[in-house]
Amino acid sequence: MSFRQDFLRGLPSVTSATFEAAALALFRHQAAHCPPYAAYLAQLRRDPATIARLMDIPFLPIEFFKTHEIRTDPAAWEPAETFLSSGTTLQQRSRHLVREPALYRENAARIFEHYYGPLTGWIFLALLPSYLEQGNSSLVAMVDYFARQSGQTQPAFFLHDHAALRAALAEAKQVPGRRVMLIGVSYALLDFAAEAGPAPELQGLTVLETGGMKGRRREMIREELHQELQQAFGPAGIHSEYGMTELLSQAYSLGDGRFHCPAPLRVLLRDPSDPFSIGDRADGAINVIDLANIDSCAFIETKDLARMHEDGSFEVLGRMDNSDVRGCNQLV
């Protein structure tokens, strides 16, 4: 059995106790078999054999996904799917080359069900106009998979037809045994809330915002965004997703403003002014390990700023200066 087959077989059973051993094994594999990552480590003059702790791992800057094909064992496969980051026409979009599309969808579903229960207990409606318009969105692929697996009869996606969305919400709330989740990019949810106002069909939903104003509205802190959304959707906490094109796993905030990492995902914080200073910090820039990224690179240095809490949850504080404002839950 190959390393990849063996690793993926054990991925669903990874726990916090076994995470470090799994991550170090994957690091050694990718350091040898992911050419851009191996070249980066060589430039840093870091010998993978000397890495014994997560905090010693050099993380690949996320910009590499814009300029390189980040593939592990590239001779063994060609991309079956390519996800592109959101962005403006002036920005170069990151590319995540996916070897096995089912791995992404099944992993995302497993994570969602860990926090929210079976997909079959939900109806998913989505307001993601910019992602639909730009295409090749991992978020759209995930929501589409959730909706299909749920067995719902309602269409999942609404572009700009707010009247149709309101009607779909009212209809979905009448389906017995189902909860309703409205997933939306921040600016689109705000536009919908401003137009619909407090209305019966907007109450009693689970609203999941994925961040991002995409230049359509002024940027705002998450607390302000959630307060504005609650004026239309009711006092229940607004949920959030932390994900990005370069990852195959997601973290969720269940209405309390703190993101919780599933088993395959871990966030470490670094000094924003020193990318190699990683440790037990209360605040810093996010380095993320995604064990599901076995075919690209699992160790990514992002441009997001966060605050870490003692229970391992984290708050996203914003973006580093001069970095692209894009992706899921990149609020300034």
C-alpha cells in the first residue's frame, strides 16, 4: 500500500492526540515529493530530517498557489478539478489542483456533520453571486454537494433574485424534520437583509456567512456585520465558516464568533513580522495545517491575523497589510 493510500485510510480517525505524528509523517512525505515545497525548503537550507515538532515546520507562503503548480507526486496524476480563489480582474487567482474531487467533498461533509449533524437533516440555500459568476469555486462545489446529499427538492443557489429566495425560504421552513441553512457571502447577505427586512420567512434560520465584501460594500468588523444581519434574521448568533481555496478542510464558528478546528485541521500563530517565529501566542498571523491536503501542500502560511483562545478556538481579526482581501471569511 502506498503512503497516500495508507494516510487517507487513517485520516477520518485522526484525533488531537495523533495529529502531530500524522502531520510530521505528511511533512516528511511532502518535503520529498512536492517539488515547489522541496525547493522552498532547500532555499531556506532546512533539512527535513531535523524537523521534530510542528512548530519547527517551515510553512509554504500562500502566494505560491498563484505562481506554481503545488502538487505532491506530480508525475502520478493530472488534476481532475481546479479550484480558483475569488478576486478582482486585477488580481492573480490562486489555483488548487485537485487530484480526487471526492476527497474534498467527502471530507467537507464529514466536518460539517461533526458540527451540525447529518446533511439529510438540512435544506441548504445559498446566496453566493460572486462565486457563481467567477466560477471554479470550492465553496460552490461544497454547497452543491451538501444540497445533493441532503436529498432536498429545492434548488440551492440564488444569484440576484431575492424574491425567489424569500419564497424558497418560506417553502423550506414547512418541510418537516428539516432545518434550514442560508449560506451567503457577507455583502450579498447584507443586501438581502436590507431589502427583505425583518420578515417571518427570515426568522428561525441558521445563517452561515462566509465573509467577504468583494469591493461591493465597505469592510466592517465581524461584530458589526453580525449585528446588522441579526436585525433581519433575528437574535440567534450568526454562524461563520473559515475556509479558502488552498484548503480542503473548513473551520466553523457556531454563533459565538470563535472558529473551531476539526480533527484534520490545526491553526498555529506566528509573529507577523517573522514568518519563522511560531509558538504559543495569543495573537498573530495564521499558519494552517490541513491534513486533507495530501496532494498539494498541507502546511500553509496565510495572510490572516487571529487571536487564539485556551480551548484551541480562534477569532479571525483581519488581514495583514497589503494582502488581497479575498476568500472565505476574510473580514477587515
